[in-house]
Amino acid sequence: MTREMRDGHQGTGPGAITPDGCAVEFYARLPVGSEPDVIAAAVPAGAHILELGCGVGRVTHALLQRGFTVTAVDESAEMLDRVRRARTICSPIEHLDLGETFDVVMLASFLVHSGDVEVRRGMLRTCLRHVAAGGCVLIQREGEDYHTDLPRERVDPSGFTTRIVSAEPVGEGVHSVRAELEFPDAVWTQTFLSRPLTREQFEEALAEAGLRVDRYLTEDRVWVRAVPMTAWKPEGSREPAENRRTAGERDEATTGVGGGGDGEKAEEGRGGEGRREDSAEAKGREEGRGDS
């Protein structure tokens, strides 16, 4: 069944276009970037990951190869048709309620910057609803210059070009972002709504949903590990030894600097769903809001 386009979103070019304007064929051609490295360093080996907004499964497949179990969710059946070897669920993220919990819930692709505040709230509630006790939520947010370093272009060595052409204010703190995505034999465009969030606004949005920043995983603060507020313990309190060991292992594995937001960002932070200029996701999202 084909879903209607989301308000303010549009896409053009060959192949199927998702409700948020993403070109399925474009994302299917992209190589995976550094996302799996960031994720694997931040969570326990072999964890069961709920990937929200999985797209065509570029990150999904890389995580499976690393020994993780993945339940992949996307609102586009055409995107999910490209996913292999993972359990797939077709649903808007903000309405998802599986009645089960996962070691890790992942919300990438800058989806937390939805132009619709209620959609963002719904997505974060979905994250909280599905994270297991002692688990974590991984979120990918926009880089601080995503809406100001414009126009910009990235030519990838593998042969495609992504451009963020403009980000125009359309009222109430929302921007309409236009991206152009090119391979030698095909061109796509994507227009989507994005709400810029400062670090403080981002953390306030998490708190509203019952989450808090555990640590920023990359120097540019694009990748974030969050935990339910109920998991917070006052300074000086002690957790079971098993939990303390797990936390220590995670801290050693991450590249982040300090918890609670003291780190700087390490991934490039521009580009929709993969906005790091040096990653394939940046390749695809810097380009526009697309699959993970």
C-alpha cells in the first residue's frame, strides 16, 4: 500500500519515493559509512538492536555482519524490500508499539529533527517504550552548521555527488531543506522539513520524553547515547557489579568525551541521514533525509 507524502516533503527522480521524500534507489546505491563503528563501540557485543528508520538496510546489514541481532523498522515498504536477514516491520516510528523491549534502540538519520514537534515527541516516546532496563538509545542529530553552511556540495570518491542547496525558514523554527543527489546516470531531488535544535534544546526534548544524555559518542556531538531518566542514580550510589562492568566496557569502547554532554562532536554533522561529510550516511543524508 502506498502512503501519502508527509506534509512539506517531496522527492523526484527514478524509482520509488518514500513518504518523507527519500529516493529508494539512491540510498540502495550508497555504501555504508562509519555508522556501524560508532554503534558497535557504544553498545554490548551481540546486543539486540531496534533500528528505527532503517531505510534500505545499509547500516542494518553491517550490524548483522558484526554479530548483532536487528529488528528493522521503516514506514516505507519499498525500503524494507531491500533489507535482508533481519526481522522487518513496516510502520511510522511515532506510532510503533511492539509490546517488547530491546537492548538498544537506534534513531538515526537526524529523524529527531522532524519539523513536526508531535512527530518528534512520538518518536522519542517510541524509543523510551522499547528500551529494556539497563539498555540505551542511540540518536543521530544534526551538526551545528547543518542549516548555515549553505550551499554545500560533496563529491564522493565512489562516484556520486550530494548537495544541500538551501534551508529556508517556513515558520515556527522549521526550515524547508532542499537537496540534490546525483549519480552519473541519475539525479534525484528531495525537499524535507527540519527543525534545528541547539544542544540545550535537544537535551530538553529528550528530558520531555523521559530520556537523558548519557554521553556524546563523537567529538562533533552528532551521535548520542541516551538512557531513561529512571536509570539515573545519584553520585555515590552503587550499581550491581555486573552493571558496573558493562558501563566500564562501554566507556572504554566509545570515542566520546565525558557524559552528560561534555564531549565535542566527532562525526561531521551535516547532511541528512548521514550528514557526516566523511561517511556514507553523510553521503546520503547530507544530501537529504534518507535511509540509515
